[in-house]
Amino acid sequence: MEKTTLYNYILGIADNNLILGQRLGELCGHGPNLETDIALTNIALDLFGQTRSYYQYAAKLSAIYKTEDDVAYLRKEREYKNVLLVEQPNTHFGFVIARQYLFDVFNYLFVEKLQHSKDETLSAIAKKAIKEVSYHKRFSGDWVKRLGVGTEESNQKMQEAIDGLWQYTNELFEMTEVDDLSVRGGIGVNLSELKETYFKEVAEVLKEATLTIPENPYFQKGGKQGIHTEHMGYILADLQYIQRTYPNMTW
């Protein structure tokens, strides 16, 4: 497998974690209670830790970016390959939980399969991350059910969040050319094989939470090709500010 292909495949994984971690980082100190605030912050740190491992590997393959910081801070918006779901804003707590859960179920299924990659580095990262992503899914899933069967207001807000975010779920399973090549090489995960299990598990949890799946046949996509929503530029403005203001700064 060519270095360029492997590099782009790694970005397709890591960028999801980076952007979602950045979104959760915005909530530090703003959780509904101290325990939940700390939990969301720790999930963000888990995602950043996984991102670092991926970016360190990517930097070894890149002809342009030499360090993990370069990969994170020096790329332009169109060079990020994250799905649109993870860049959606923290509208309210229901949105935060729904976004997290819809990603967590996918991420668990993905990391579980990535453990069997022929690439020893990717396999090792996945084996280290599986316990974390398992906890993330359990945490967000419990909150979906808690808010869904809670008060009339919490149910309404959770349903609003699911209605707004459902259109971004199908992109999780879109196979790019890089994905196809990685699967053929025994390195990547066939995302299409995760789809049925994903939607079955999500449907069961939403039913238990007395929430309904939106009847919307149209799904948004573009993030994997670097075509993002209007929110992405603002995320990068915060994320990259220090490095852009003080170039080549080290920590």
C-alpha cells in the first residue's frame, strides 16, 4: 500500500476524533453538573489521545508535515477528512449527547474491526482505544435513554436533536477510494459491513428511549472529500489560532 494512500486513510480516522474532541472541549466548565462535565472532558481527552497516536503515525508517512502538531495545525479546511456529523455545534445538551451517541456506536464498531488490521501500528492503536470507545458508547447511550424517558422537555429536546443529526449518519459508511484501497490491502475496515449492525443497535436504543427515527430519505455528505459545513472554519479558527499567530511555536 502506497504511503500517500495510507496517510490519507489515517487522516480519515483521526480527523473525526480531533474535531469531535474539539467540540467537546468547548463544553469544559459548562456541563449540566460536575460529574457530567468531567466525563465529557475526559472523553474529549480520550479522543485527543487517540488522535495523537494516529497523527504521529501519519507524520512519519507525510512528505510535508513532520510532526503531529504540523498535521493538526497546518492543514487547511479542505484537507480535513472528518465526517460532517462531528463538526455540528453544541446547540444544547441533547444535541451534544445525540451527536456523541451516533458517533460512538460507529466508532466502537470501527475500532473493534481495526484491531485486526494487517498494519501493526493501526492495530495497536485500536487495541489500546477499544476500552475507551466502549465506555464512550455506554456513557452516551445511557444519557440518550435517560433524557428520552425523562421529562416531556428532555424527550422533546432529544427528539429535536435526533431529527437534526440523523441526516449525517449515512456518511459514516460511505466508502471513499482510499477506503476501498485500504480494504483490498487488508489494512482498512469495510465500512459498508458495519452499516446494518449500526442502524439496528441505534434503532433499539432510540426505541427504548421512546424516540423515533426521522423519516428522511436524504442524507448529507461531503466531509470525507473535504467539503464541510459552515461550522468547520470556526472550529479551525479556534484550534489553530496559536500556531497561526506564532508560527513554529513548540510546547
